[in-house]
Amino acid sequence: MESTQPSRLTAIALTFMAVIWVSPFSWLILNAFNPLSTGQLEIPSVVGLDNFGEAISGNAGRQFVNSMLIAAGTATLSVVVGISAAYPLSRLKIPGRNAFLWALVLLRMLPAAGVLVPLYFTAQRTGLLNQLGVIIALTILNLPFTLLLLKNFFDTVPIELEEAAYVEGASLFQIVTRIVLPMSRAGIAVVWFFSFTGAWNEFLLPLIFARVQDAFPMSVGLYAAFGQQGAINYGFLTAFSIIYAAPAVGVYFLLRRNMNTGFAGVGVKG
Amino acid sequence: MSDVTLRGIRKSYGALEVVHGVDLDIKSGEFVVFVGPSGCGKSTLLRMIAGLEPITGGEISIGGRVVNDVPSPQRGIAMVFQSYALYPHMSVYENMAFGLKLAKTPKAEVDQRVREAARILQIEAYLDRMPKALSGGQRQRVAIGRAIVRDPKVFLFDEPLSNLDASLRAQTRVEIAKLHDTLDATMIYVTHDQVEAMTLADRIVVLNSGRIEQVGTPLELYREPVNTFVAGFIASQRMNFIDVSATGNGLQLPGKKMLALSHPQLSQVRTLGVRPEHLELADATTADLSGKLAVIEQFGEYALAYVELPSGEAITIKLEGAPDLQLHDTIHIKVPVGVIHLFDEAGRALR
């Protein structure tokens, strides 16, 4: 029975790894569903959704809505601005367009905190120290990535399809909305979901821009929840964390489905 | 009326001129094929007629109206692209109805015209399929169907068969010929394949380096090519060209044989052209040319024999049936005087 030796060792090692990985999550889930949570890793005596109720009502609910607004707003604005800029970049022979795109990417590599001060003063002067300001600032920071990705997707739409549509009488707007965009669905979905999660996870900008409690998104709310009630309410905190993490999981599955069905390219050969 | 007239058409990309003044009259209902090697400007010319490329100089008119500044959709043309350019996210029906819907055609009429085109092309069964679920030949039909539903005055085909395999190409060729007969529309067809040109065209336009070399019916081009380029390009087996020198009463062939001949411009002849199918086998005493058989290709109904002359020139002969010839044997060839073509130093035909 020599052959079982390594697999038993592997099994033990894997179990060990699994325990290490799983225990924080099980702590999170056990506490979230335990209305009498104490912050210990224990099997709850009562199971209930009270913590979740607390985490979506009042201030916390307000923060969920704020997060959704910021994330969906940023994602949508990124896609709209990205499409309008990436299409000409893909189709027109603009001198130095690649240098321009890569310069944008270089700018994106710089840490966001590095441009925080000028961003803040710009927002202050233009009266945008609010959620709209957060959306605009995040869109601007997203744009290099958005542009590059969408341009690459538009590049894969054969120019002959646009020519065919043009000969058939389509205006530029009709060509873009009825040929190019439907064929770039996957790319647009990727950009939207990535921008959405990026904005959802964003902490620094909302913290600095939205300085009133009512405007805080969940990321800031989570930070503020520590020590707010004197003692830490672990049940509330864990339920809040789960709700905060849920969109990322959802986006993952949506994205996967979209990536599988989105590429509608059709080859020339039969 | 859907004549197409080209007057002094030029096209430049920056300082590089690729089409150098093309004049051409295409009559209503005519099937004209532009043929030439890659880079000869045939596709560019077609795209200028389609309105997809701006014209650098000259004048294009369709149906008597100058269309230089008329946008493509208003020119009354429909184009079939080499890659078919079907919209992959739309069904066959939607692909065919796209142009009509853009033109705000009533729904009932769209439906009637799409179904009529589908019937002509026998693609009624695929109307609900997506393009990626079709074979190459079916996609080709949909692309043609998309052109038919718009009922254009002029059909433009840009190498529509080059992505099909050989048997399907022959089949589709016949269908396009039938379609032209049914629709009675003007058709302009671009190809680099001289077989398509010969079989489909009412008239062939042979292009080379942005210039028209010759315009004529397939048989005119076959029988009376104006220069060595056209002579070498048209017909399935390339014409043989043999360097000759003129003497007082004939032509000096390689191998020191004389070809007795009288011609008013005999002294200018530099090249003798003769098609492989016009050469005949002979015996050593009557032969005009002799050489070693380098390769023989047997097709059953005919054979192509490639003969190397001692001077190094290679001659192709097309022989009926399946001749019993051995490789490296000496082959004796007779050049019948009645079917030869004579060219001067610049490659122009002498008549």
C-alpha cells in the first residue's frame, strides 16, 4: 500500500490549508447568522437574520444605497465616456494614438493617493465634494484602463461590417449602436463590471470627498462601524461585511457567463 | 437606366498614385469583370464606385448622374464583400432586412422582399439561423441576398468566391451567372481568378498597375490580346512566350529552326506567343522546336507537358487524352503559323 502514503500526506496538508483558509470565513458566517454574537468562533445556539436586518436598515441601508449609486454611476459613466473616446481611437488614424494610450496607462499606474490633493482642490473649486464628484473622479481614474480595453474590443470588429452597413444606408450613430456595440457586448460588460467593483471597493476618495455621514458608502461605513457603539457589535459587523462582499461575488458569476457567450465573432471560412 | 461611366479616374494615397486615369463605359445590364494581379487597383476602383473610397480625380456617373460627391447609400448600389461581412449578432433574416429597416420600409414590404430574395437563392430554410451556424457557401448566398433585397441598380462584387473551396466556387459561379440573367441588373465583379472572369463576364477589364490593359469580351481577349500581359493573364494555361529574332522571310526560333512567315511588321517581332492548346506534337523532321520532357501532368481528359528547350526556355503543351510520353524523352513540337501571336520589343501585339 505504498501508493496511499503520499496521498494521505497530501490529504493532511490540504486539510490543514483548508482549515486555515476556511476558518475566517466560517467565523464570519457563524457570527453573521447568530443574533447573540460575541465575536467568538462558536456554533450559534440561535440562528436568525436579525444582524442582516440591522445591516440593511437605517444608516447601514443608506450606505448600501450610496455604494450602489457610486459603483453603478461610475461604471455607467466609464462605459459611456470610454465608448465615445475608444471608438474614434480605434477607427481613426490619429498620429501618436498608441503613445497617447500608453501615456494614459502610465498615469494610471501612479497611486491614486498621489493625485489626491489636486483632485480634492479641483472638486472643491467646482463644488463637487459629493457623490457626483466621487463618480467623476473615479471615472477619470478608470478611463485609461477602460479606453485601452474598449479600443482593443472595437479593433476586433471587422471594418468591412461597418462598410457594409454604411453602403446599406446606416449613419455613423446607427453603425456604432447597431453593429459595433452589440458585437462588443463582452468588452462593454467587462469594463462595466470591473469599474463597478473598483468603485464599490473604493475607500479613500469617498472618505475624503463625502464628508457627511449620509453620503458615506459601505466601505467607509465599515471602517466607521468599529467602535461606534462603544463596544463592537460583531453580529452587525459580520453581516455588514457579507453584504459588502456580495456584489463582487455576483459580478464574478455575471462576468463569467458574459465572457462565455459574449464573443459573437464569426470566421470567414465555412 | 443604370450605366456606369468612369472618366479619367485617379486615386492617390499621398504622393503615391495607384490608379492612373481609368476610362470605362459599362452599359446597363452588363456583367463586367475587373481582373488583374493583386495590387493592380481593381478593388480600389470598385470601392471608388461603391463610394467607400474618395476619388482623387476624374468623374464617376451611375445612371447618368455624377456621383463623385453622392454618399454611398444614395448611389443605388449594393456590394458583396469578400468576407461576406454578415452581421454576426443578427439572424439571416435580420441581416437581409437591415438595410430596408434603416430606410424605414414598411414591415410587410420588408418581409415580402426578404422572402422573395431567400426564395431566389434557396435560403428560405436558414432565415432564422445565425451566420455562424452557416457554411461558407450559405453565408455567401446570404451576402448576395442582402444585396438583392435592396433592389440596387448596380451590384458590386469584391472577390466574392475567393473564400470558397474549388467545387463550391464552380457551383456558385454558375449561380451568379443565372442570377445575372434573372435580375438583369448591371454587375461589376472583381476577381484575380481569370477562370471566373472568362466564365462570368460579358466584358472583361484587365487591369495592371492601376491602368486598363484591355477591355473586351472573353473571346476577344483570348483571341486578340493587345499585349503580352493580357496574353499571359487570360486563359487557364498561360501562353508560351518564345524569344525570336526576325529575318527576311520568317522568325528564327531557339534551336536554329526557321518559322517561315510573312507579316507587314515582321522586322519588329521580338516575342512569339502561342497557347499550350495550339501546339502540336511532330516528328524530328517537321518539328519547329525540340526539347526534353521535364514534367507531365495527366488530367485524364487532357495532359500538360512541360518541355525544356536546349536554350533553357520552358514550353507548355496541352495534349488531348492521356498521351503516352516518358519523362526526359525528347519531344518534337510543331508551331502552327495560323494561331501564333506576335509581340514587339515593348510587348505590344503586332497584327
